[in-house]
Amino acid sequence: MAQQIEKVGVLGAGLMGHGIAQVAAQAGYEVVLREVDEATLAKGVGKIEKQLARAVEKGKSSQQDADAVRGRIKETIHYRDLADCDLVIEAITENLALKLEMWKEIDEIVKPEAVFATNTSSLAVIDQAAVTGRPGQFVGLHYFNPAQVMKLVEVVRCVTTGDEAFDTALEFARSEGKLAIPTKDKAGFIVNRLLVPYMLDAIRAYEEGVGSVGEIDEAMKAGAGHPMGPLTLADFVGLDTLGSICDVLFEEFRERRFARPPLLRKILSAGWFGRKTGIGFYDYSGESPVENPGI
Ligand code: CAA
């Protein structure tokens, strides 16, 4: 039996967190969105407001509905505002130590019957569940970027997850209009286990001179029907995030297909994280992206 969810806490208003918060508010939930400081919070909320305004402009939403969605999102920099949430979803950076520290604090504050979920892309869900006093009420809820658009949510059951929490998470994702696919707590789950080696292979193909950045992308779009080529997708996911995910997968499986290609390591050393920094495989500073001449 699934638990009743009315109020949802979202930790992190970055690339994933702002989208997760917007989707929950659009589904009618009260949302508390928490960030570390006011500036980062305002940036995330600004993105939500921009998406809502765009939906009104396009005639996909009325101004009244957009205002109602915005009104359901309360922003905060304090954990204490999440105390009466029924579900808390974390979407902070992909760093286990930071996540563990955060869960320990949250666990003390949020009501004991609430379900906790991590949006991790690759870290083991059990490692996070185990530091809370509620490992039976802990799941993975893995959204895809952009969360407002992508249909899938992977719902991850770890070894301690109880049936009620798992059903609650499945029902919650479905109530947002998502396709909820249950999966086990194996690094990368379903999608990243397949998608990450694909993006890494595209980087290796470029390193080996198979094609230019643009040619590899255009080939995969036109030849395999993908909406974005693999290097555009890597920039879109964030090259720092891709680097963290492949490190976790490599550490777990020790297989070459998950290893960081040398070029990715160099791009990251340069501070080129893709779209979020305006430069990655492409330079986004102009009107339309051009291949990064430094690569
Ligand atoms: N937020 C909200 N809506 C957005 C959006 C965003 N960030 N980006 C695009 N959209 C909406 C647009 O408003 C548009 O809506 P309408 O159809 O209602 O007008 C729709 O999405 C299509 O957008 P565009 O016409 O601008 O562009 P597009 O057709 O090229 O689609 C895309 C953009 C949906 C991102 C598409 O290119 C795509 O599906 N790309 C692949 C994305 C993908 O693979 N994501 C998964 C990444 S892996 C991951 O996230 C997991 C992980 O752990 C790393």
C-alpha cells in the first residue's frame, strides 16, 4: 500500500533539482525547494519561472495555472522547512560524502514516516539509506534531464527498501505522468549502464579520429534517430557529471567501457563542463554552438 504524499521536499535546485521540483508542483504537490545559499536558489527558481512563462507564451498553460504551479513551490535555504514533507528527494551534486552528511542532518529533522529518495545517477542507494534511521523507507528516484520533458523515472529498490516505500515511490512517479520503471540498486541502473559507455565510446571515437565532433553527432542523429548526438548529449548532461558517473561505474565493475577517456580528463582539468559552463565539446557563447577549437 502506497503512502499518501502531499508535500515534497527537493534538495538541490540545480540542473535536475529545479526540474524535479517543477514536475512535482505541476502534478499538484506542495513543494519545498532547498539550496545552500540564496543566489543558487534564485538561479534555480529563475529557471522554473522561465519554463512556466514559456509554457504560457506557447499557449500550453494558462497564466492562472502557471501562477498556481509557482505558488506551490516554496524556496528555502533551511533544512528545517522540510520537517513536515511526506517525501524528500535529493538532487545535490554527485558526491557520496556530501550526500551522506546531508541525509544525516535531514533524518533528524524530517518526520519519521516520510520517505527519502535519491536522484543519484550511479551511486549505490543502500550506501545513502544506511546512514539514515529509516533504511526501509529509502528508494532511488532517478529522473532524466530535462526532468520536465523526459518521460522516464527509474524507481530503485535497494536491499533495505520496504514494499510500502517502494510502492509509494512508484505511485508518486506515475502521478507525475512519468513512466516509472522499477530497477535494482546496481550502479548505473538501466539507462546509465548503457548510455554512459555509449558517450564514452563517442569520445574515444573522436580521439581515434573516426570523425569530427560534429560529424560523430550528426551521424548518430541521422543514422540512429537520436534527438542529440552523443557529444552534444555529454555536454548537456554535464561533463563533470559524466566524469563522476563513469568513475563510480569503473570503480564498481572495473571494465574498460566505463573508464574515463584521456580527453575527458583533460577537458575537465580545463574547467569545461559542457553547457553549464558555456563550453565543452562545443562552445555555446555564440548564437549557435560551434565545435570547441581547443579540443
Ligand atoms: N525544461 C523544460 N522544457 C524543455 C526543456 C527544459 N530544460 N528543454 C526543452 N524543453 C521542451 C521545449 O520547451 C519543447 O516543448 P514543446 O514541444 O512543448 O514546445 C520540447 O521540450 C522540445 O524542445 P525543443 O524544441 O527546444 O528542442 P528538441 O526538440 O531538440 O528537444 C530535448 C530538446 C527534449 C532536450 C531533446 O533534444 C532530447 O530529448 N534530447 C535527449 C535528452 C536525453 O537523452 N536526456 C537524458 C540524459 S541522461 C540523464 O539525464 C541521466 C543521467 O543520470 C546523466
